[in-house]
Amino acid sequence: MILCDIYWMTKSVVRLFLLIIYIGSLSTDAFAQVISQHSAVGTSFNEPLFGKKFAKGTVTSNRLSGGCFYIVSGHGGPDPGTIGRVGKHALHEDEYAYDIALRLARNLMQEGAKVHIIIRDARDGIREDAYLSNSKRETCMGSAIPLNQTQRLSQRAAAINKLYRTDRKNYKYCRAIFIHVDSRSRHRQTDVFFYHARKSSLGQRLALNMRRTFQSKYAQHQPDRGFRGTVSERGLYVLANTMPVGVFVELGNMQNTFDQRRLVIPSNRQALANWLTEGFVRDKNHR
């Protein structure tokens, strides 16, 4: 009996020793990847991109543990995207898409996921203002964003693919999301709608799960309104040229008064981020 106990103790010590050697051999980035796959509930994080008020947070759930996400807000840098107006205030697509992207990224981290924020502004952070001032500071992970559309889209696709080549070895569920605001006639109110890449069954599944989540949330919060957001396939550059499964989201019509409220009210921007998060949870747990 004593010999048996000694055997198992020795075996455990050897395993611990080998684990220590393995961890010691990892680069800082690789070590962070190993740890982030298993972000335990209660683990703290500090992301300066979220701004001083929201930089620090805690993992509160493991629903997205083992997941890796690439968060891309549309346009940025020299390109503000579509511009709407509320009185004297200009609403720039890139600023509102970025604010919602940051809120989504923070949510995903709280759910235990690994998150890459592809488009970044070192100063803005998550903002609680209705009218977000425009800037040209945004970068693609530190690199200046080109004005040329093809170069701009190619840059962010390349950034995602470079990260994904490593991430796919460590994460079973990798997804990209591209966040935009549409521009149509000011009289046309639109619900959030979703695009997926052509012939992508997993992309279609993700978009449908996002739509189902929004349907259920509208049924809960505005039961008499209904939800008319759509899912369709598009040959968009970022969907066709990025390796991880992706979804392209249009949050509404920047020119429509009702859709503008979806963006300018901070609690509505948070709700959008929350519902997108739940869409990912639904999709990751899809059976």
C-alpha cells in the first residue's frame, strides 16, 4: 500500500515537472494563448482600448470559453463611412460601429473568450455620449488605415488571417464579425440584418442564430413590434477573403430617425452588443 502511494506521488511530481518545463518553453504570446483558452470565472482583465471607466473587468461566465473572436468595426481612419444628421449633430458610421464593437468585445471577454480588436482607437474607449465626435485616429492593429477601399479591406483581412493561422491550433470556435451601419432613404426604417459568405454553411448558421436571437429579444421587449431583419449571402470582400467563419452586420439605416435612436442612446448601443453576444453563445452551443 505504501509502495503504491509512493508510485502515484512520484508520477504526479513528474507530471508537474513536465508541465513546468512546457510552460517555461512558451513565448509570452503562446503562454497567454494557453491561459486564455481557459479563462476561469473570476479572472480579471484590463483592456485600455475600452477606456478608463471600462478597462478593468472580470470573467463572469465560461459560456464562450474556448472561443476566439475577431471584432471589426467598419471604415475608420480617413474613411468615416456613411454620415447621418440629428439637428446640428453629424453621426459618423465608423464612430458608432466602433463603440458597439468595443462593447461587444468586452462582453465576449466577460464570457471567457479570446478577443482580437482589429480596428482600434487608442483614445476613444467606450463612450456614454449620444453624439460621438469623429476622428481619424483609428488604426488596423497599429497600422495606418489606407483611404483606398480595396487596400483598406485587404489590410484588415490580412490581419485577421495572420492571427487565425495561430488561433485555429488552439481554439475550436473562431468567428469574425464586421459591424456597419447602412444608409438608405430617410423614410425607410430597417431592422438589423446579417450577411454571410457565399456557400458558407457555418456562416449561414451564425447569421441565422444572430437573427433568431434578435427575434427573441424583440418578442420579449417589444412584443407588438415584430422583427423584420433578414439573412442573406453576399460576396463582400471581407467575408470572401477572411479564413474564419464570419458575419457582416448592418445595424440600421443611418438616415432614418427611428434607427438613429438605436445608435445615439448609449443603452441601446449596449443592448445591441448584448444581443450580438447572445447570438454567438447560441451559435457556439448549436446542436
